[in-house]
Amino acid sequence: MSVPRVSAVRGGWQRTPLRVKLMASMLLLVAGALVLMSVVSVTRLDSVLTDRVDEELASRYSGQLQIAFDPKTKQLLSTPSDTIIMWPDVNADGGLYYLYLHSGELPSSLPFSGVAAEDIQVQLESHLGGEAYTIASADGKTRWRFVTRVATVNSSGEQHIVGVGVDLKDVTATVAELTTIDLLVGTAVLIALASIGVAMIRASLNPLRQMEATAVAIAAGDLSRRVPQHDVRTEVGQLGAALNTMLGQIETAFAAATASEAQALRSEEKMRRFIADASHELRTPLTTVRGFAELYRQRGDSAGPEEVAASMRRIEDEAKRMGLLVEDLLLLARLDRERPVQADPVDLLSLAADGVTGAKVTHPERPLDLKVGRGPLIVLGDELRLRQILSNLLANALAHTPPETPIEVRVYAEGVHAYLEVADEGPGMTPDQAERVFERFYRVDPARGRQSGGSGLGLAIVSALVAAHNGRVTVHTEVGVGTVFRVRLDLDPDLLAPEPEEPAEEALEVSADVPADAPVAPLSANSQDESRDA
């Protein structure tokens, strides 16, 4: 077979479906096994039956034979009914051999038909006194089993080498019958095996078809599809488990990539909005500074001292506003880097008391209360940043509520967390406003924020600082009812004490009459930011 033909056959086999390969391989193996078993069994049966004939011939004709022969008719007077006697014709030339039955008639099919007489004579002489042998016709249809013996003719006393044989037709018939049975049984077995094998292979390959369908669905975009689970002790189960693990990892990676892409788009959008808002916020004070500078340059010496002082004061105020805005932006940029903050023990009660005291000093007309709960209120964090959180929340509440609106600061502990709340009974916010309240530069009333000097970064700074302390800040608000900002921080685990059986809450009202030499925590510059929009 040429190389191209071999390659073509190999390629065709490789393109054959797996179920066809399995079925063909199984049938070929079983057919080969059946053929081998049939050959062995038929050969063995033929050998056993032939051995029995040999034993019968050996036992019946073990010694020298006596043959009753009529020389006139050249017929045997008596022989066993199932044997023939074969020897050379003593009166004929050419070495021909005759076969005689007990009736004296020649058989219709001679065992040596088509076989030369010399060959038969060689067979007779070579097996004299030996083992049995077979003489078959030239066409192979007839077989006889012979033994060679020395026979004495009673009528003349002559001795001849003769062959005594038995027809093997019974052996041949039995072997042929067994061969037919083997063929029929083998065919039935192959048909049954093919029927059962097709069903078994189809059932065994069904999980693979399910995997194929799952792969097609995943290729179409459905990453949530999974291969049906099977017993992991089987090859299909192991393959399915491995595929599901791989698909889970692919889905996770794809989700992470999608989330990262979405986050990048959101970050880009926020950055664009941030740059636009920052540019807008800086443009107003810059325009003011430039306007007063040009006004002073145009008037020159004609401007009076009071007018010059007013211009310089406005320029200074706008410069301070720009400085505060830049400081807030730098703080947010540092917080965006997610650098860890200091982790020192901080007493929230002391921090809240200082914050309320400072707010009462700067806003003595406002009703401010402090309520604390029992238990440890020590958290780990940066004290200055925690004070800034409270200052911004208080400044936000003071800026966006009427003067007579009560404002309450609460600190308490629940479980392993400490809570800091700033609540007011002001106008509140809508759900849409509350959802965006922690965004940078967001204001409910933009015009008011710019007039009062706020940049819209106060609550954004609060959110970033709380996140830097591994905490969480939430807002609870309702229009016409008020707003509560709640900050959750982790308590210092080293200072946690068992909670009392009946925890109580006590109110502590800080008086506005603070001694002149008392320590005061005034609102920071960032606290004046009016980013709340409640």
C-alpha cells in the first residue's frame, strides 16, 4: 500500500465519529475472539474424533490380518461392515489398487480418487505397523483414515501389505455441524452485541454531547452554563468536574475583566467630571482675583485706600478658597491611593465631646446635644482624621438646617463596632439626592454652595476617610423629617469588655458656657465645606 493511500486511510479513520470507532473496534475484537474460539474448538473436536477412530482401528487391527479372498471373483468374502481393505491387484499390471467392501462392491467415491497409485503405495509402505494416517481425495471432499498392516490371503497363503480404512464422514459431519453452530451463534452474538453496544455507547457518550451543548452555549455568550455533574470516580465525571472548574475560573476572570472595564469607564467618567468640576470651582475664584487685579491696575493711583483694601481682601479671600479647594483635592488624591492610616487608640467619647464643644463655640445659638452609650468607645485610627470626619458632618448639618433646628451627636457601641451619628431635624433629602450625597462636588443647591464658599467635597472626604479606617458611612433621610449620618468603626479588640446585662443610654448635654481657657476643637477649614445637601 502506497504512502498516500495509507495517509488517506488514516485521515478517514481520524475523521470517523468516536461512537463509530468504538462500535467498530468492539465488534472487530469480539469477532476476532469468536473466530479464534471457533477455530480452536473445531480443530480440537476434529482431533478428538479422529483419535477415537485411530484407537478403534488400532484395537481392531492390532496384529497380522487374515483375509478371505476369492481369487476367481477377486472379491473379499468377509470384512467388517464399516471398513475397507485396499491392496495391489496381484494379477494386474501397473500397480493399481482395489478397495473392497464386505459385500465385494467398490465404493462410489474412492478415497484416492485423483491420487497417483505410486503415492498410495508410498503411504502404505511408509506407515506399515505405524500410526494411522489420512488419505483424502484430490478435491478434498472425501477423507479416509487408514492403518497399514500385513494380511495373509486364506486361499493362497500369500502375504500382502494392505491398508485398512474407515470413512471419516461422521467426523466431517460433526465438525461441519459445530462450525455451522459456531457461525450462527457468533453472528447472533455480534448482532446482539451491536444492538446493546449502540445503546451503551450512546448512553456513555450522552454526557459528552451535553458538554458539547454547554460549550456551544458558552461560545454564544452564556458563561453561567455548567456541565451536568456525574460521579467523579468515572472518567466522564472527572472531565466534567475539571470543565466546570475551568468554566468557573473563566467566568470569574471574565466577570473580573468586565468589572474592571466597567470600573475603568466609571473612573474615567468620574475623572472627567472631577476635572470639569474642579476647573469650574477654580474658575470662579480665579476670575474674581483677575477681575480685582485688573480693576486695581486700571485705576492705579486714583483708587482710594479703602477701595484698595477691599480689593486686596477679596483677592485674599478667593486665594484662601482656592487653597482650601486644592488641599481637599490633595487629601482625596492621597486617600485614593489607599495608603494605610495610623492605628492608634482613639476615645470616640472624648472626640465627640470636643467636636460638640467646638461647634457650640462657633455657633452658640444652635441647639446641640451629645448622647453616649455605656461600654468601651475606643477605636483604632488616626485621631486627626477622625476629628475631621466629625467636623465635616457637623459643619454639613449646621450649614443646611435652619438656625432653630436641633442637632444631635450620638456615640455608642454594638457588638464589635462603635457608631458615630450626626442627626438633625432639617428639611431632609430625596432618595436621589441621598444616593449622590457622597459624590465629589455634588450639591443639592449649587448656587448656595458657591455663595457660602463650599466646594462640595466635605462629605466625599468623610466617605474616603471612613473607608480608609475600614469603616462604613451611611445616610438615612426623609424629606421634612431630617437626616442621620451614621459612621461605623471597629472597636479596639484589645480593649473590648463584656457588655452589661442591661445596656443603658444616657444623654450628655454640653453647655454653651465654656470657660475661656477650656480646650476647644474648632471646626477645621474643610469642615466649612457645604457639600451636604440635606
